[in-house]
Amino acid sequence: MMVINDDMDSISVHSKYIELLVEEDFHKERIDKYLTNILEDYTRSYLQKLIGEDRVLVGEKAVKSNFRVERGQKVIIYLPEPIESKIVPEDIPIDIIYEDDDIIVINKGKDLVIHPAPGHISGTLVNALLYHCKDGLSAINGILRPGIVHRLDKDTTGLLVACKNDKAHHNIAEQLKAHSVTRRYQALVYNNFKEESGRVEAPIGRHPKDRKKMAVGVKNGKSAATNYRLIENLGRKYAHVECQLETGRTHQIRVHMASIHHPILGDTVYGPGKDPFNLEGQALHAGVLGLKHPTTNEYVEFTAPLPNYFTDLLLQLR
């Protein structure tokens, strides 16, 4: 199985099929476009292939790509049998903050991809976890993503929890869906702030022209909220802020901060096309992660110090 949008209440994922309930925002949308917007881990061409193979059903009948869905309809996508892909455990150093029989919390470094993808099955966090945990990882997300219940962008540093068994995976996935997991990030952004704190509440969806990007104010965008707090204005051009997620949309902090004219330093996707600091990725660090432990049900909170690249740049900007 695959993780499809952490915050989608209309999705039920099973081992051999995905069941969707069409929401109001997608009423009268072409089904191929609808599926592309909802199922972020699949390309439009792959979804059209599934449609062409009569694997996509609405009302128990196979439909064509130009079929228009209606609110309240149930859509079922029957998945083909997965192609086995041998992922090799690799002795890649990882910074383990906490570990027990249920979870492992990692302080992820920069430039580390979370999970393998077809054609790229080495050098990832999953390869490292397989080496460290052997066979002790949850299997819910399939052979390419054992243990992975949520993600960080490749160039975002900081805390991420992986699950060692399916019970823990289900438990934490439900917490993520309920938006009860604490996720606080520190970021260095362009432009000073006049206010001490604020909130960005703007739906986020796939960019209509660039499918690799997300955007606010697009049709079919999903609700998203980010709270921010000013830590320090840096000179006249930059600021150090803390952002706390209420939802967990793709690229959420990067998109939201850019939408209020405070793009993150080093983010050439949503900010200036040239990075004057040669950061090779955004200055964004997941410093605090809090959740209820899946076995004890007690709230536990973890912290990770700012990485060197962040502190060095912070001193430079001061």
C-alpha cells in the first residue's frame, strides 16, 4: 500500500485497492484529473493506464478517462500486483534520537531522500532503516516504504518517526489524520516581520501548470493551516521564525510562507530563482515532534538541535 496525502479524509487504502469518496470540490471533474489531484504518488499517465485497463470503477462500472465524477460517488481503483523490488539494506549513518520496540525517531540530515522509488532504490533513509532494524519495520506502506508513516522533503532536516510494526503504524497514521501530532519547524525566510506571530490559512493543491509544485488558491486545493512565530528579525532583509503545522500538505510551510511574501532561504522552487547563500535547499528544520506513544498512549516529545548549516547562516545574517 501507499501513503496518499496524510490529511485526506475521503481516502481508504487497502492492500489491493484504493477507495475514494468524491468531495464537493471535485464535482464534475474529469476522473483522470480528479485522480491525479488526489493520488499524488501516481502520475497522470499511470492512472490513465489503469483506467484503460478497466481498473477504475464508479458505481461498480468501469469508466473512461473523460468520465466526470459527482459529489458523493464512490470510486474504486483496483491495483495491479506489485512488481517485487529488492531493496538492499545499506550501512548509511543515521542520527537516532529515540528507539524502542514500536518506533524509531530519526534526526534526518540534508539531501537524504526518505524512500526508494522505481529506478532509484539505494541511498535512502529506508535503506538505512532496513540495515539498522533488519526485518523490524511496519509493512503497511509496501516493499518500497517499510516503516514510513510520514515524510520530510529531501532538503528539509530534522525529526521523523518510523514505525517498527503495523499496530504502531496504524496508531500514528490516525494521529496524523486527526492533526494531533505536534510538528514545529524553524525556518530562515526573506523579509522582516512587523507582527510577532500570525497564521496562514489557505488551501493548497497541485499547481495547474507545473505538476511538481504546489500552490495556494488553486481549484480543488485542500484546507491547510500554518501558525508562525517570529523569533528574530535579521537585519532589514531576513527573519528567523518558528512554524507549527496544523495540517500536513505537501510543501506546506514552503508554500504558505512564500504566499505571504516570506519565502524560505534556499528555496528556489517557491522563492527567488537564485540562492545567494548557496544552501542547496531550503533552510527549514523540523525541530520538535510530539505524539502519543502507540503502546503507552502517553504524550512524548522529541527535539533536534539546529544543524550546522542553519546556525552558520544564522550567525552570518546577524
